[in-house]
Amino acid sequence: MNLSGPELDKFDAEVGEPIKIDIAESKEIAHALINNSDRGEFIIVSKPSQQEVDS
């Protein structure tokens, strides 16, 4: 995953800095990951449905 520009500035991050990635297969799992995390900021990336891709 590449972050650049404003995203790096918002997270006070540098190029090449390690990040943690969790994959959630549902909104419920995503909420659980966030609610049980000690982190204060998150980037959420969603995968479009095939129908959204085709339109």
C-alpha cells in the first residue's frame, strides 16, 4: 500500500515508514478492529463491488 501527499502529512509519516494493515471482511469486523485498537488514527480503504467496477 502506498500513501503519498496529504495522507503522509496527516499521519506525520515518512516515506518507507512501516504501517500495519488489517483486512476486515465486513463492517462489523472493521468496527471491532477499530474499537479494540490502541491507535488513534485510521485509513479505511474499501473494495468496490464488481457491479460498481463494471459501471
